[in-house]
Amino acid sequence: MAKKDTAEVLSLDGREVRVTNPDKLYFSKQTKVTKLELVRYYLSVAPGAIAGIRDRPIVLKRYVNGADGDAFYQKRAPDNRPEWLRTVTLSFPSGRVAEEIVVDDAAGLAWVVNLGCIELHPHAIRANDLDHPDELRVDLDPNPGVSWEDVRVVALEVNALLGELGLRGWPKTSGSRGMHVNVRIQQHWTFSEVRRAAVALSREIERRVPKLATSKWWKEERHGVFLDYNQNAKDRTTCSAYSVRPLPDARVSMPLRWEEVEACDPADFTIVSVPQRFAELGDAHAEMDQHAGSLEKLLELAARDEKEGLGDAPWPPHFKKMSGEAPRVAPSRARSAAKKSAAGEKSGSAEGSAAADTKTPSAEGSDAADTKTRSAETSDAADAKTPSAEKTPRAEKSTRSAAAKTRSAAAKKPARVQMPLLVIANSPNKDAALAGLERWKRRHRKVAKFLAVDDVLVDSMRGRSSTWTRIRVNLRNVPEALRPAQETPDPDDDPTREWRASKGVRS
């Protein structure tokens, strides 16, 4: 006997969209939401949700078993898509290409949600120009234990800086613990240039509120709120406005007005409450496209940083090594500069080796000094680090800004300290990884009591088409005599291990 078709057929702008398994629960823990209810939520805020993805290729992040199940990423457009749904062909840093979906209307929105896309992940580019982003994305990602109040303070500092630079930021809750500030920009700059501007912005915010913000890429070096500049690298996506997040309360990434930021609570914005707010107040970001700005002043700030000795910041691991980028290795794995120099030195005196160590810092050196090659730009940086009386007149010294002094000081930071990290768990299931952490703490009770909140690093790792959770602990606050050795992670289910082994990539 044939299985009964229970699909719900929606008529949207003259097009029919089938919602399969409409009664399937997509949220079942704190809030109960079926697939059809999820689709109807998106339709209730369609003008705002579509504004965040219209004319942009999107990555399909599919939760086919609902928010409680595992997600996988699908870049390529499904073969059985409607003929009225358009696509564009993107190239990626790996050299591969893919046709990706472009959603322009309510029918397309409902269609991708039916595929299990609880949240929407557009690229920062438009279909008419795939090489020049029209959006700078400031992603405020709080470390464990950081308060929501601190996130808001950093967001307001970002807004103040953008205003000084002639740019307008548009804030929204991330739908989790952080905030996003999107900036509409003219389509004049490449991905690398936009990312360079984002690095400069992140470093400037770190200088302004050093106790609250960080631009450090490696988690073991971070504190407070991390400004994730790499969200502006090519092929990176973030959840867009009105996206529902796979959390128990079905929280939404909510666009806000700046006057709302100081008192807002991200828990107030859920799949239940947002439709009414949208009906009453409309879209807080409706005018974003009318305020495209220039990155020139931010890029001038980047140039000043580079002149002061701050080289490029680390890129994501799947990108090729960039010119001027620091060694792409976590401090906990970096060899000392002396060892690295000695390993590469086949001849020369002890004095020569010491000089080489001074001139060529290793991964343990400061961000400012971690340059791979010495170009004309880095020669300028070296001049900035050791100014002579001729290059820096007395009058210029007296008028140098506090920010410039901070940059110069940053360029002379001592070498980074290798962090004592242990990998505790690897699992596609975050709850299973966290359970493994609790088992480790029970086995090492004397050690666990020394761990601060930010000594536990919960990493969301992204593979080629899926994510998994890696949990590490930093033993920096544990007396050396008590520090346990690395054990086999429990659980130890890294879905990319086989692929990395075949490519000769270290874990």
C-alpha cells in the first residue's frame, strides 16, 4: 500500500511550494515547533528575512532531523530544485567551484526552509559581482564566562568607531551569546581588502577596550569578546537577520536599532515573539542598502598598523599561506624561536644564530613581528620599531597619538608562551563531548578545581560538509606537579581524521 502524501502545499506569489512532513518536530526540548510552523515563521517576517539574503548565494546548512540532530553543509544547489529558483557559480579557496542557490522571494525562502535550513547562511557578496563584497561583517564572539553586558559595551564601542570612520553599522543579536554588526559598503574592494579592514577594526577596538575585547585568533590567547575578522574571508558565511538558531528556545538573530542595544536581552527574541514585533515595528534594518560606505579610512588605519609592525593576522586553516602572514600554528604547538632557528641553521656562529633569532621571530613571537618574509612594507615596520632621531623628530614624537603608542608597544611584545593544552573530547554531538568533559573532571578532581571558566575551550570545528565539537582544557592555572598527561579523548570521534590523514594534515 502506497504511503499517504502528507505534504502541505503553499501558494506563494503564484508559485507552489510543498512542505514535506509538515508535522515533524524541529524543536522539541523547550519550545515545540513543527517544520510547517518554522516555514510559517519565516513567511511572517519574509520582507526582513529576504532582505538579508536577496541576490546573495547561500550555503544550505541543513538540519534534516531538526534542531536536536546533526547539521551538514551543502554548498551545491540540489539537482531537483524548482526551475524558477536561480543559482550562481562560486569558486572557493580550494580551487573547487559550485552552483549555489540564490533566494529572492517568499517562495524560495519557504523552499530552502523545507530542506531543513533552520538558519540562513548568505555570502557577503551579490550575484552581480562575486569578487567584491558589499558587506563588512563584525562578529562579536564572547568567550566562556563573558557577560552579555560586556558584549553590548563592545558593540557600542564598534558603533562609535564606525561613526568616526564615516560608516554606519547595523546591529543584531547573533541568536546565541554574541552580536553581529553589519556594515554596508561599496563594491570596490576585494575579499582580502575587506578582511584587512576588518583586522584593523578588530585591533583598534582591542586597543580601546583592552580588558573587554580581543583580536587574537587562537582561542588559548583570547579573553573577553573576540572580534572574528575572518568572517570576512572568502567562502565564510554567518547567519543572517531573522535566522532561527538551533537552540532549545528557538531564538532568533534579531535586527536592532542602536538605541535598543544597551538594554536588550537576546532571550526576548524567539520564533514566538518576533513575528509580533515585526508586525508592529517593521524591519530595523530596512534602510541598510541606502547607506553603502567607503573602507578607505579603515584601510588607512590598517596601513598605520602595518607601519607600526603589526603584520597580517592568521587566516582560517583551509586558506593558502598568505604573504606577510604569521606562522599559522597555535602557541601551544609553536617551537621556541631559538629551536626553530637552530633547526634551520646549518652553519654560523652562536652570535649569528642569536642575531637570526632576533630578526626572524617564530610563531611564538608577537603578532606584530610574525612576518614570514621581509618586504618593503615590513622594512617600514622595522623602521617604526626602532625609530632614529632623524626619522622621528622631537615635534612628531610629542604629538604622536596614544593609539599609535599602543600599536608600537604591541609590536614589541615578548614572545608568546606555549600553552599546556589537553584535548579532552571530539564528537559530532556537542552533548556527548560535554559529557566527556565531565567524566574527565571526575577523574581529575584536584586538577579541575584550578580551571577558570575560560580555561575550558569548546571549539566548533567545521569540516568539508559537517561540524563537530572539540573540547580542550588549558592547564595554565594548574600547578605543574598536578598536570595530567594527554589521554585518548573520550569520546574520540573526529569525522575529518581520515580525510586529514590522507592529505598529511596535522590535527
